[in-house]
Amino acid sequence: MRRILILGGTAEARELATELHAQGHHVITSLAGRVARPRLPVGEVRIGGFGGPDALATWLREHEIAALVDATHPFAQRISASAVRAADQAGVPLLRLERPGWTEGPGDRWHWVDDLEQAAARIPRLGARALLTTGRQGLSAFAGVSDAWFLIRCVDPPADPLPPRREILLDRGPYTLEGERTLIDSYEIDVVVTKDSGGHHTRAKLDAARARELPVILVRRPPRPEVDTVAGTDEVVAWVTAKSRARPRFQAGVSGFIRR
């Protein structure tokens, strides 16, 4: 049995934990702890940060982790950078599991921006009633937008500062096309603001916006560290299996694990 650490918090991470656990691996999933009631994967779960890349490297060595999988959200930039540094320090192989971003199709009216501040600046030019689904982190970027009304949808209650004209909708996907169209119609939404999270669990809002011919402001993904990356859990399972067949042995040394 090999110990695999998954940096999780996504549907793909939960799916991966299930598959690796079924194969007999000791799976540990690390969650950041930003959601009050997270959906827990199978296997062992660790909640809370590590304290930076050096502390993560120490944790990897002390717990004899054989492989590290970064399956965090596409916008979880800090932990992904820490994972690269920690894996290098600890001599642990690292693979990134990242769902592909969304692709614009016929009928879409997408407006790409680089960050939340740019998204906030673009809203008054495109609409007056915005569906905001960028998560509760970073909502302060919209606090100064007074000439638009916001329906802010997130899993947990957000903290101030927030836009002065808003309603909070606590909800969690996956969402349906019919449900998203009903939401848009009920609140008279005329612009959708979101991040390029990718995946099918929250794609319906984009399809609903297309059906209603609404503009969508999409925040691009931040730059990521250069690391081997795959898009599917099957590819991760194959990678872990290949590492298992190699069966490296590690001995704890002064500067970390020594491969022999």
C-alpha cells in the first residue's frame, strides 16, 4: 500500500480518491478548509493549510508520501506553486490534474478579462443586473460598483466588503440548464460574471446565458507553475500505477528522502 497525497477540493479530486482507494492505495486528501461543510472524499482527509512549501515538504517526508497529485481548483494559484516547490524539496513525484477550461461556441457573447478588478470595471458597460458566481473570495473587487445590482451566488456566506446593491444566494452545484434559465428570468439578470473554472458541474449558467443572449464576463485562469498536467482521472491512475510498479524505496536522511 502506497501513500498518495491529493491536494483536493474539486469533483475530480473526489473521483480520483475513490478510484485510487479502490485499487488499495492509502489515499490522503488535503482540503484548504475554506468551505464550512465540504463534500468529503473517501479515504483519509486532512483539513487546513500546511504553512508554506517548506512545511509541506517536511510533511511529505514525515508521512512517507510516494506521490503527490495537485487536483485543486484552477484558480488555487498559491497552493499549486507551493506543491511544485515542496515536491522538489522532498523528492516526491508530482502530477497536476486540471480540468480543461471552457470553450466559446456559436451564440456566446463572452468578454474575457484578466482578473476580478477588470471584471468589475466591465460590468456597467454590459448590464445593470449581474449574476456573480466568482466565489466568495475576492468579492471586495466589486464593492465599489454602485451602478449595478448583484445576485451573488456562493456556497458559504461572504464577508464584507460587498457591493452595496446585492442579494446573497447560498447554493452549490451541479446546476441544470432549466434551473439556470429560471434563475436568470426570475431575477431579470442581464449579465453573468464568472471565472473560467471549466468542467460540467457549473457549465449550465453559460448555456443559459447563450439561450437568453446575455453577455458573460469570464476571468481568465492565472498562470500556473510548469508541471506535468493531465485532464482526466484515468491518466492519474495510470501514472500512480506506473510509479507503484517502479516500487522506489525511500530512506529518511538529513536533507530528505534518499531514493535507492
